[in-house]
Amino acid sequence: MPDVSADIVLIRARLLAWYDAHARNLPWRAAVGAARTEPYRVWLSEVMLQQTTVPHATPYFHAFTTRWPAVQDLAAAEDADVMAAWAGLGYYARARNLLACARAVANDHGGIFPDTEAGLLALPGVGAYTAAAVAAIAFDRAANVVDGNVERVMARLFAVETPVPAARPELRRLAGLFVTDERPGDWAQGLMDLGATVCRPKSPSCGTCPVADRCQGLAGGEPTRFPVKAKKAERPHRHGFAYVLFDDQGRVAVQTRPNKGLLGGMLGLPTSDWTPQTPPDQPPMRGEWRMAGAVDHVFTHFSLTLTVRTAQGCADSGPWRWMPIETARAALPTVFAKALDRAGAPDLLG
């Protein structure tokens, strides 16, 4: 790979100028040239944006900051309230880590986030990327902030032939070449904006890229070939049952899932185990259980088919509680909301 040190200053200058003119207007971001963003808002947004998109995360960010405007407010919140508010964002371990981190900041740091990458990394649930992002964006520290957008820009800029994920150490090293004490927060956000709006995964807008003439991927004629992807392993498939029990007041039975494991600590419907072969059909109570079809859902590491069974009754004993249907639908993770919708309305059960 050629030595690009002579181009670093030029690329940085062009990208920062482009960012000054084209920075995205995001609810958690301070305007270019304004005071830095409050660390709580940077941290919250970065956690929410992991594995999801800006349009999907934005309403959640507004809801959280309206309900819990400061880290101390979030730290004092009930676990169940935060988990319910998180429903639909996925990767639910992040919600548990969010609470653990907020409480550590409130209780151990007087409500003030550490202002160094090392200090942030010591907080529970804060990984290398989040620590670097908060350090750079909130505190203007010279931190190497590398997300998927940055990896894509580096892979194309330098035409990195090693497939990801094996290429990630090299992509991180290349990104680090550009990190300096000059506007590190703006540099990090500008690089991420370039990846999100110009150097897109498909149909990149190379004609508007401020560093197109320095892009080795474009020079080779196939920028979308980068980053090179390793062949994906086939995603395993699992099966299970979801049991939708209504009472005579039009409420549905829900329960809190165990803290550990997939969807841990989240609200859920009674369910069987999820296994490679169809598990035993064992409803949580006796009754006239009816088939209501099935729903499919895809998680990161496996896909799932849930056969939905529904009944109407009023069982007072069990690990569940009764909740109005619309309230439950808003609080349930997507896979269970799908099952609830498949069950239909209780007054249709006959």
C-alpha cells in the first residue's frame, strides 16, 4: 500500500471544509462552530445508533431526552420503564448497559462524564467505539472514532483488499493516520457524515465527494467493491410458540423475561424455548387454545418462526401480569408485537 502521508493534510482540509458546508442537522449534534454537545446527549445517541439508522433512532432519542433530560434522571428511572421505552431499538443488552452506565456516572462521578477516552472506557457498558466517540465529539479529544461508515471510507480510499472483519485492524490504523488535535470532534463527525451521505454502501455519490481524486477505489473503477466482504455463514433457523392470552377486559398477559439472554429484562409474551426443531407445544395454562398463524423474525445470529396460539380467559396465577393491548404493543419488542398482532383482537375469538 502506498505511503499517503503527503495527502493526509490535504484530505483533512478538504473534508473539514466539506463538513462545515454540509454537516447533517441531527438532534444530538451541536451546530458547526457552536459549543460542544453535552456529553449525555452524545453518549445516548451513540448507544442508540449502534446497529440502527438515524431515522429509526431519532424518535427514541427525543422520547428519552424529554422523559429523562439528564443522566441523573435516567439513572433514577425504573428498569422496566427504560426497557419498555427501548422496545423496538433492538440489541436489548444495550438498554441494560445504558442504565448501568448512567448510574455509575450519577453515583460515582457526581453526574459528570469522564472527559478522557480511558475514563469513559472504564464505565460499565462503554466499549472502545463509544468511548472514542464521546471523547472526540463531547470533549474534543484526539480519539480515533471508527464505525461502519468510517471503515467503508477507509476501505475505498485505500482500496483495502483484505475482507472484513479481518481488515478491521488495518482500517482502524488507516483512520488513525488522520487523527490530530485540530478539530477532532468535527473530523470524526465529518468522516461519519461522508460515509452516511456520500460514500454510501450502494450508489456512492463520487461526483460530490471532496476527496474523490484521492480515492484508490474510485481510481480502480469499482469503489463499491470495497470494503471486501467475506462470505457469510448461513444464518441458523429456530422455531417456537408464542402464547397470547386475553382476559375478558381486553387485556393481554405479559411477563418480564429473565435478565440474561436474548431480550433479557424486556417485556414479553409467554413463550416456549426457541430451538432448531419445533419444541413441545406447552401453553402456560389449560384452555381452548387456537392457532393464529405464525410470524417470522430475524435476529443478528438466527432467524425465528413463532407459531402463535391464542386463548381467552382469566388466570390469576402465573408469572404474568395483565396489560391493555395498545400499551403492551408499544412496550413489547418487535418479535412479540408481531405475535400480538397475529393473534388479532380478543373480541374476535368467539
